[in-house]
Amino acid sequence: MPQLDGDKNRPLTIGELSSRSGVAASALHFYERNGLIDSERTSGNQRRYRRDTLRRVAFIRVSQRVGIPLKDIRSALDSLPEGRTPTKRDWARLSQRWRDELDARIRQLEHLRGDLDGCIGCGCLSLKSCALQNPADVLGQEGSGPVRWLTGRA
């Protein structure tokens, strides 16, 4: 792990940011290309990151881990004044916006878990074993895919 000197204002190299955040340099480049983090360039065209980028990267990773799409993460970060790094208060406000979406996902997963034993997973729902859930293959008339699961119909 790269040694950091005592200067708390010294920007981080990409290697230092990668090592300290646990995120691969290629992912950091991706985040930068997508406007999630930014860097300044040295006269030798090397990236340098402000130290608060560590907190920003942590925010991105936690958000991704709970399934928030990058476009929504970027929108959340863009909503912060002057592009600053999220604070604890910001996180509480931003995460509240995502709560309904996460709750809906949880309900879908619980529905899937409940149906897992009776579903073969292919989505056709026209087998004889589905006669109670799909009599006369009525769901087949609505198109392909797991229609009953996606619409939440029992």
C-alpha cells in the first residue's frame, strides 16, 4: 500500500485512491468518465484526486451495493451544492428518495422466493403444472416472459 505523507491536503494519486478505497483503478476511471468523481491533472497529465473523493467513492459503492443504478447515483451527487462530497445528512436525505424503489424490489424478491418452488424459471407459464396459476394459458396471450411475476399477480 502506498505510504501517505502527513500532508492532509495533498491530493491522492490514482494508485493511492484505489488502494485506500478498495476500488480498481479501471473502475475509478469509469466513475470519472461517467461524472461521478473528478480529478485534476498534473503538468505530466497524471490524475490527482482530492481526499474527499474517498468518501464520494464510498458513497458510490454503498449505493451500488443496494442496487441503485449509476445514473441515479450521479443524479444524487449532482444535486449536492457545488459538487461537494455527501455528508451524513446528505446520505439520509438521498437514501430516503431511494427507499420506495428498494421496498418495491424487496417485494418483488419476496414474491419470487415464494413462487420459486412452483416455477421452472423459464417464464412460459403454460405447462400443465401451472394449470391453477395459468388456466387455459391465458397469460400466454399477454406475451412472453414471466408475466405473472412481473405484474405481481397471484
